Amino acid sequence: MSLLLRNGHILSCNGGGVVKRTTWLHAEGGRIKSIGSGDPPNVDGDVLDLEGRTVLPGLADSHLHVFALGKATTSVNLEGCKSMEELQSRAREHEEATTPATDDATVPNATLPQRYLEGLGWDQDLLGRTPTRSDLDACVQTPAIFYRRCHHVAVLNSAALKICSITADTEDVEGGVIERDASHEPTGVLREKALELLEPLTNQEESFEVQKDYLLRGLKLCVENGVTFVQSNDSKLLGGISRPWEAYGSLADESKLPCRVFLTVAWQDVGSTAPKAKQFHSSGLLSCDRAKIWTDGGLGAKTAAMLEPYADDPQNSGVMQMSTEEIAKAMGHLKEHGFRVEAHAIGDRAASDLIDAFEKFMPSTERPVLTHCQFLNKNLVERMSKGGIIANVQPQFVPSDLPIIKSRVGEGTERFNYAYVWRTLMKAGVHVAGGSDAPVEAPTPLVGMADAMEHALFASERLTFAEALSMYTTEAAFAACAEERIGTLEPGKDADFVVLDCNTDAEALTASQLRSCQVEKVYVQGKLVHDRTTNAKRRRIATGDGPGKSGLPFVRGRCPACSMTSHRTCSGSR
């Protein structure tokens, strides 16, 4: 229960946004007892000679979908397909290789094919066009749902359309689109809220033990990349798990949670299947105090809700999935039940409608969270600052979306000039927390920090190392209302920290070094939860091959809320 780290570069952000460097740290009983430079104290317990290596506070992923990240390993990987033939070939190969369905809960791969074949990650820009039911019919006889990389769009084969009772007579869902051919027959493509029509296929959940297995897989991927606390949005709507609190709680009861989990539930579940607000597990590793509202779509699918039409689609301003009245009703419901609010907004119209509602229902003391914040304007930034609205952003989106940003929103427009403006938000006094939206991007905070430091769109938005580190430590802890326990390395705080293989202090640590750093060890509550030397055979998340460079090459799967897949990430998918 006692551990001394010595002879290292131990870095932590202080309240002034400056990185403080020390050389030794003493943890005891799961908390930091003392920290300093020079000669370390003599202590009873384990001693780790860092030999000059770098130590950071435990890193966060402030927005992701752990269940979907784990579940992603069971689906057809369509990421990077450059032709319809390649898509069809991958589908055939996956179906042939899939283990036959069984009732054995210990065989996770046997659960999905029993109902339908799920594919994830196609991109019409790479394929040359959007796939249709006939493309899937040519390669898959099993009912199949193939999601675009953003999970805001899906294509079904004829067998799946039949089970879901989607025909020429099916009416469009408000906030969604059923694409149709010249004869008014469905092409198989569903957009946004029309995905709710998939329920006849998707409403059957995996067994409780399989759900726990998916959660554990996702958490282990996070921990291996230096993540010690996640703010995860898991629900029936976003991933396919209706009682995530119970599943996480069971893992905690079994002492299997490798990191902290701040659970965000779907707002629709509050008052029914969701836990009560401000629930805490006795382990100290699991809590729930906020719920998610999802209002618009994604950039790549042109469904992010904009105040002005898309530059490359003048008749389209995106899709608002909730009206202002529905947003107000949802926030009122959450306020009544004592929940904080996290809300999805990619387009500036969605951000505007949500900020209106935050100003009415959620004072700054409630720490409301606006997730993504990809397209804003000067007025919205000022209102976020005034209202104490936290910006929950994904720096990895910038290089991934770079190929389509200008064509979608028009260069030189205000929304272009206020696209992915992380530093502008910080300078305005907005708390900015960093995340990945995994599995849309990989849960790799070091890569997120590097992308924030090398902002691919605007040089003026590039962050310093201290600013980037704060996004994934102090600011993330603030977003979780946990800054009294985690986020910095100082006496009294919980002993959550990460040991890297690089031998560099804060003054010299560059974005390129962050990308190449290996996470050697991860500690949570002073306990070693990951050691690279004992996991040497695991493949490391790859980085550095253009859009989607931080993707998961060994994961086959989807993100539920932008549900996406592996290998190269969601290029232009949000």
C-alpha cells in the first residue's frame, strides 16, 4: 500500500496553467502522501526508480462510449473500403469466419450473428457512392445493418428491411430520413432518427455477463493508453445496454474495474432504468451524476444542424433531432431529478438551441457540458463563458475532419473561423475538457494532446503542452466535479498517475514525442492496473497515417453515438 517513485520527471498542472516539475512522489493508502524534488524520503514499501522517465497525472477521456468500444470487436470492419467490391468481400469473409451462434454467454462473438450482421465504418466519399440494399443483398443473406462511420446513417439489406417492416408505405420519422428510389421504394439507407426503425432487430440485448465483458474490454483499451478516468455515455440508445450502472457496479463488486468511471446515462432513462442522481459505488471508482441529450447529427453525413445551409449542399441545413420544446422538456426533467446535463452539439444551430436551454435551466453551478462544440460563433463563445458551460471537445476530430471542413461549411465564413476553436474557448474563460468519442477516435489522450498542440486547421488555435495537458487532467476533473480528488499530483489527492517511457521534462516535451511515447505503467488509487512489460504481446494503437491516424487497427466495431469503427477513425464523420 506504500509506493515511492524516485528519479523522474514528474509533471502536473497547477492552478495557474503552468506545469510543475518534481522528481519523487510517495503514495500510501491509495493517496499521494508527499511529493517533491531532491532527496526522496526513506519509506517502507515498494520503490520504483524511474531512471529519468516521465510521470503524468492520470489522464482522462472526457467523452466516449466504453460499451460500444468493447462491443466493436464483433462487427464487420468496413473502415477504409475504397470500392463496393471491397465492402462486399469483407462482409462475406466476416460472415464465413463468424463462430456459429450459441447460448454460451462466455462466447461474445456468438451473440450478434444470431440476430443480424453488423458492419461499421463505410464512407461514401471513399466508396464513390452510398451503398444500397442491393449492394448488401449481393453479399449477405443474413439480415444486415451496415453503419456509416459516424453511426448517423445506416444501410440495410432486404432481409433487414423486411424484419423492420420498412416499405414504400412507411412514413418518415420526424428528425430522420428514409431514402427512397424513383419508385418510392426504400433504398435501404436510413438517416438520423429513422434509425429508430431498427428496433425489431436491435432490441435484443446480450446477456449480462457478455455486457460486462464488453465494458471490461473497452476499459482495458483505455487504461493501456494512460486513461485512469472515463466519462462514458452508455445506454440502450447509444450502444445497446439498458442498465449500464448495474453492469459497471457488478464489475466494481468483483474488483475488476481498472479505472474510474463517471457514467453518463441517456436522458430518456432518468426516472426509470437509470440510477438516481449522484450515485456512488463504495469502491470509489464508479459514480453517476449526469445525463446526455443528443440534438443533431454529424458533419460527414451533413446532418449536423447549422444556422445556414451547407456550402456544398445549399438546400440542406442539417437535422435537428429535438425541437426547442423537446430540449426544454428534457432539461426540465433532468433538473427535476437532480441530474447535470451533457448535450451533443456539432452544428452551430444545435449549439445555439442548447445554450438557450442551458441559460434557462442549468446555472453555472450545475456545470452544464456542451459536447463536441465543433462549429460556434463569437456570440456563442461569449455565452458559454458567461453561463459557465463546459466545452467537451475531441482534438483528434480536427485532422480527421480536415479533408471536408472547407467544402462543408465554406472557407471564410464565421462558422469556419469558429470551427474547433479550443484555444479561443480557453481564452474566453471556458473550461475545456478533452476526450475521444471512442470508438469514433481511439481512446489515446497522448495523441489528443498532440493534435491539440498541432491544430491542423488553425495555427492560432494550437495549444501549449501545459494547456493540452490541462484538458486531459485538471479540466477533465472539473467537468466530472472531481477536482478535489483527481487531476493533479499533490498531497491528499488520489494516487492516479501514468509512467511514460520518454525521458523529457515539460520544457522539451513536443507533440511528436507525445505521439511516440509508450505508456509503461498506469496506477489508480496507488494500485498498478497496467504494466506494458506484462502486456507486450498486445498490439498498440497505431498513429500517424493521415485522417483517422489515431484509430484502432485491431478493433472491429462501432461507436453508438457516432458509432464507428476501427483502423482509421471517423474521418469527417461527426
